[in-house]
Amino acid sequence: MTPGHAEYLRNKVRPYGITVFEYLFMRENQQSACLICGIHDTNLVIDHCHSTGKVRGLLCGRCNKGLGWMNDDVRILSAAIDYLNEAR
């Protein structure tokens, strides 16, 4: 790992209260795949609960933004699933 990459990772994990080692461990456990869509990505983002600050796992940017747009609200996400199932 280059010094620049190490600094990038430190800055990436700092706001979430985890270490670079914890991030890399999570990424390895997930086989560099998003926990929602399964896409393999070496630049997974840290997903966390906005209420508790608890880190939930690593997601691709698209899935992380999708949860954010739905306000991490299970009711809204369930309604979206119902809508998609009914619209087929």
C-alpha cells in the first residue's frame, strides 16, 4: 500500500470510528462485494446507521445512495419493493 493510499483509507474510515484494518477486514470478509447487490468493487463505501452511528457494512456507492434517498426507512423500502412487484 502506498503512503498516499494509506492516507486516503485513514481519511475514509475516520468519520465512522473504525480503523483501516477493520475496513480492510470487512472488505475481505465480503470478498469486495456490496452487501446488497453483490457487485464486486474495490472502492466500497462504509454504510452506517444515521441514528446510532453504528457501521452496518460495506456497500457500493449506488446501493448506499439508494438507502440514503429512502431515508433508511424500512417502510419506504418495503413500499418500493411492493410497487416493483405489482408493476410487473
